[in-house]
Amino acid sequence: MPPAMTIAAIIVAAGKGERAGGACPKQFANLAGRPMVTHSISAFAAHPRISQIILVVGAGQEAMAKDAVGHLPVDAIVIGGAERQDSVRAGLMAAKEAQFVLIHDAARPFLSAQVINRLITALETEAAAVPVLPVVDTLARGTDALGPVVDRSGLMRIQTPQAFCRTILEKAHEAWGAGPATDDAQMVRALGTQVAQVAGDKMLEKITLPEDFAEAEARLAARLVTRTGMGFDVHRLADGEELWLGGIQIDHSQGLAGHSDADVALHALTDALLGALGDGDIGTHFPPSDPQWRGARSDQFVRHAAQLIRTAGGQIDHVDVTLICEAPKIGPHRPAMRTAIADMLGISERCVSVKATTTERLGFTGRGEGIAAQAIATIRMPVE
Ligand code: CTP
Ligand code: MG
């Protein structure tokens, strides 16, 4: 068998996003519930053939970038330059181990595994490949007044990611002397190297102007289906234990006993998220037999489940948690729990509900022997 191809993904996110406007550069602006750049990171992270992810950001954007990346698996964050090609070059410097590179605009957030597959397949026989779409509109020269029509037959639109043998792209960058270039394939072609075409994707259209945000969200919504998951958990109340509920510590005469911090609300929530994803339950991901989870904070279980959803290209729309106990009274703690859970999930507090009920002193919760929790998670996932 031939040795496996090593393929680095370089995401260029060092632009200023001047045409898009807004409070921060477009690649860090919120799109479908999270910073735009994270969509591309997740797409590469979820692809088994990508061995390295390099993110290129502008000088002064480091904090914004780190904040956006969070726990996503980015191997290096490097600083780009004044022009797009300077940013690509900075990314290439960090990709010296890779035989192949996929150069991708952060401004094209909705990258499918199918497009990555098509490019990687092309790289098995070609030195360079790009996704293309036909031009379907009438084209004319002119700015204020319409000038002559440009024949659109034989024209095509070129997208990213663009796939290259790394050393060829490096050579092309070294040899390029023609000023700012909007993509890398034109530099490779200037060397006389053939660039193969694969089918592009409308979802990959670049977000450039303010109105492109709403259009991209609408396109994405059409590609996602809603899924619901539920979770249920019970822990025993015991003397001498801390009480953790909904991600916060509560002062109470007793606490919940269990292998981790026994936060019954977060355990039910984790199961609801995993249920919506269709990926086992908390026990399969964090076996109670594993000593590393002894006394562990349960927020990491929730964060992990949320991350699995995001990595698969999904988003969390809403969660609803119900605590079932006589004491403590949950009402006074509800705002803090909502804040904590919203932070774990990376969503707005408006999308987090925490409720509580008693069982009229009936059953084990009524007798104060334990606390039960139920949770429902509503998520949206890409259509298979
Ligand atoms: N880019 C980059 N470094 C630059 C310029 C652009 O990494 N010096 C990146 C952008 O962040 C974007 C991609 O290249 O992901 C395509 O560029 P474009 O859509 O032009 O983005 P901006 O340059 O940020 O936008 P504008 O031209 O409107 O300022
Ligand atoms: Mg630009």
C-alpha cells in the first residue's frame, strides 16, 4: 500500500472584512450561532484525511481568534499579512510536514466533506485542483453604465478550498510578481502547471457583503434537519458531599453521591445532547469505571457532547432541563444555572431553560433520598 498522503488545511482568516462591515471582521462575526471561521475549522476537523489545521489571522486578531477557536482542534494559529497571498505564505511556513495543502477562505464557511473528498481524489493524480461553478448570469462590463456584454460561455467561477502539492504552491508563491492575487490557483497556472477542476458547491459562496450573512444562513437552514434527544438521571443524596446542580455549587445540608461531581442536571443534559446526536450515552463516552472521572466536574461532559455536535456540522438550538426534588429550592439558583449551561454550550441564555418540580413528597425524591433530572435538547444537523 502506498504511504498515506499528509494533507494540511490552511484557513486564511486575516482579512479586515471591509466590504462586509460590522463590529468585528466578518470571519469572527456570528453566523448560524457561532463565529464564521469555526464552521470551516469543524469541517476540516471532522474529515479523516486532514492531518493538520492551520489558522491564519491578522496581527491584533489573536485574542478574537483564540476565543473563537475555543476547544476546536487547531494545530497552529499564525499571523498573516497585508494581502491574501501574504497570509497564505504565512500558513505554508507552518505546513512544512505536509505533502499536500488545501487553502481555504474563512469567508466560505459551509464546506462539505464531499467537496474535500473531490479535491483529495483529484490530488491522487494532479498537482493542483480547484472547485468550480458555471457562470449562469449575463455578464457585462461597466460600473455606472452598462457596457458590452461579456460572453459567459467558457467562463467559470473558482472557489476554495484549493488543493495543491505543497512544494508546487510554494514555488508559485516565490515566482509570483504580478501584485495582489485573489486566489492561489492563478499563481500555480502562471508557473505553467495544470490545475484540475472538481465540482464546486453553492454552499461555498464567499461571504463578502452585509446581505450575504442572511442569505448564507437561509441556505444552511435548508440543509439542516431538527433532531431531539432526551436524558434522565438520578443521584442519591448523602451526608458529607458537595451539592453541584446545573454547573453551580449550592450550599445545602447534603450533596449528591456519584463517581464524578454527580451533577444530575448536567448528566441528564449530556445524555439529551448525545441522544439528539445519536451517539451513545454518557457512560459510553465517560465510563464510570475509568478513575479519571472520579470527582470530575460534569461541565466537561456537556462541553464534550456539544463539541461532538459542532464537529459534525450541527448546532444546538435549545435545551430544557427539569430538576425533580423537594430541596433545595431551585428558583433562586435558576439564573446562575442558565448562565453556566449557556457558557458550556456556547449558546445564548435565552436558549437555555431550567425548571424544577417536586413530586408532592411521593417517592424517593419526595422523601429526599435523591434528586432526579430530565433534559431535552433540540439540535439541527446536516441532512445525511
Ligand atoms: N484574507 C487574509 N489575509 C488578507 C486578506 C484576506 O487571510 N490580507 C482572507 C480573508 O480573511 C478571507 C479570504 O482571505 O477569508 C478572502 O478574502 P476577502 O473575502 O476579500 O476577505 P477580506 O479581505 O477580509 O474582505 P474585504 O476585502 O471586504 O476587506
Ligand atoms: Mg479582501
